[in-house]
Amino acid sequence: MIKKFTVLLPLAVAVLGSSVAMAANDASTTINIKADIPTKQFHAQPLDPNFGRDEIMSYNTVTGELSTLSSMFTLKNTGGSIDAYLQDGPASLTNGTDAIALTISLGSVVLTGAPLEVAADAESNPGLQKLMTIKAAKPADTQNGQYTTTATVIFDNVPRTTF
């Protein structure tokens, strides 16, 4: 009996000791960190850093319209004005065969495929905020299903012209 005990005790300690050691190394944490620090001379970015990530336009069954998306943008250009345009021209939601037009505005300027001034030199120099809104046309009664899009707004740093 003592022989069994002396053989089993070290074996039990070895097994339990190794499982305790393994349990101590079983936890881990992954932390993804991202920082976007604009220059002091030029920037155009949403105040909400999550704007533009997985946005949803909810369908209102009473009005038959999609909800409007909006976010405040901070703009600054100490060396001139700021133009903006839609990289691929007019935006629309699509299901692959059918489309619903989108209107994307920054302040009072409706963005198109051509650069348009969204902040004049004098107002962009100290920096300002403007509201971006994205509104969908009212879907036709025959339009249903999943509609998606990716719209890219390009902000141009337009240098001040001196004569």
C-alpha cells in the first residue's frame, strides 16, 4: 500500500502540476488599435470616427422611404479652399439589377463626380464643421430585397492662388 502511494503521489503531482501550468497560459487578449491624426494644415473627416462603417438606411413601411444618414464633418485648410466630389460619380444603392439613387450633400453642396467647393479659403483657414447628409430616392413599389453601395467622397486641398 505504501509502495502504491509513493508511486501514485508523484504521478498525481506531475499530472496536476502540468495542468495547473497549462491553465495559467490559456488566456489571451487581442487588442487592435488605430489612430488617425490629421495634419494641422489640411483635414476633412467625420466627427464620429465610426461614421461610414456599416451604415443602415432603415425602411419606413408607412412612408415607403429610407431613413437619411448624416454626420458632422470637420474641415480645415490653412493653405486654400476645399473641394469635394464622389469618386465614382453619382451614388446609388443597388441589388445587382436595380438601383435607388442617393443624394450626398456636404452643407448645402450636392456632391457629384466633379469637384465642387465645399469650404471657401476664408472659412476653411481656421477650420469649420459641415453636415454631410445621405438621402435615398423613394424606392418604387417593385423595389425590394437587399440593396448596398460603397460611396467614396474625395476631399481636395485646393491651394490658395496668389497674383
